[in-house]
Amino acid sequence: MEQSNYQDSNHLLLSLPPSVIQLWETELEPVDLKLGQVLYESSRKIQYAYFPINCIVSLLYVLDNGSSTEIAVVGNEGVVGIPLFMGGDTTPSRAVVQSAGTCLRVSSGFLKTEFSNSPPLMHLLLRYTQALLTQMTQTAVCNRHHTLDQQLCRWLLLSMDRLTSYDLVMTQELIANMLGVRREGVTGAAGSLQAAGLISYSRGKIKVLDRKGLEKRSCECYSVVKKEYDRLLPNLIAE
């Protein structure tokens, strides 16, 4: 894959030195991901690392009874599969495609080898991991202490940061599963945001009408996560 094809691609890959990317050209494989597709399951060996281009992947923690809650979202700023270079081939979480699109993937063996042999890649991925851990921690705090309206605002803002559009294709049932709440709660929260003129919602499609309004209505959790990503990975998250 030629360097020119990385325009508007995954920001982590774009941040790597050309000398590193050249080694990846024959290993990166473009893959189309469908809404709801599972990239890896809890406690099962991870085969690939995924670098989203125009899709979003949710990391979910799944309980024994089948219920789940989203702990983080990954888009074109990051990579899905951090356990591969953090010392383990499995994780208790599940990775599910939240917004369909395209990604670039590499084999687990290739990523682990490159992580060990390339200091620039190692440093970049470790900074990304710290930012992702901040998002996970703040999500847990937000789910415990803030209203569903605020959680939905945070979730929408994080999603928009990882897409090039203000339009999201997302059913209320899927949002409820992501946030770990009842569907009726999402219906009420989405209705409240729509009544305030912040979003429009119809037939599984959400259009953000007032991003600044969403930011004002959200809790501090979104800004905490955004600032940490900007500090550790400048210019990787869209404004």
C-alpha cells in the first residue's frame, strides 16, 4: 500500500515515521466492517489488530448473564487490540463494530514483533494506551455519577470525534446496550436532546444539529477525555 493512500486514514498510522510505515505496506489489509460485527470475543485469542479509518468500534464488558456495557470507543485515532502489545493475547472485553466502515488490519504476530523492534511505534502505542485507559476510567465514573442525558451527550461527542460526519446510524436498542441502560431510558434521553434542538432522531439515524450545545449539556467527562487525548496524542482527534 502506497503512502499516498494514507490520506484521511488512521491517525496513528499517519503519525508513524515513513521508515516504519514502509515495513507495514505489505502487511496492512483493508477490511470492510459491518454494524454489529464482533472483532474479538471475551477471553478468546485475538488474531488481528484493527486500525479504523471511517468506522467506530466499541469495547464492551460482558457479564455472565449476557448483559454488557461499553467501556470505550475506538475510531480513526486509535487501534483495537492493545492486549497484543501489552503482554496478553486475550482480554475480558468484547470488540463490536458500532459504526460500519473500513479499517486496516495486521496480524497479531506482526504487531507484536514490530512493537518490540520499533521504538517510535512502541512509544506511540503506549501513549495511545494511556489515553484509552483514561477514557475507560472516565466512562466508569460517568456511568456511576451522571445522568443518562449527560452520558448520551458524552457518547455522541466521542463518536463524532471519530467520524467525519455528524450523522450516526444507531438504533436505540444498540445505544442502550452500549450504555448499559434500559431502552426506555435512551428513548427519553434522546427525546430530551431532540426537544432542545441538539439532535434529530428518526428510524435509527441520529443527526447532531448543535455540537456546542451538546458540549454544554454534557458532564465534565467528555472534556477530561478529550484533553488527555490532545495531551498525549496531539492532532489525532478531530475538532
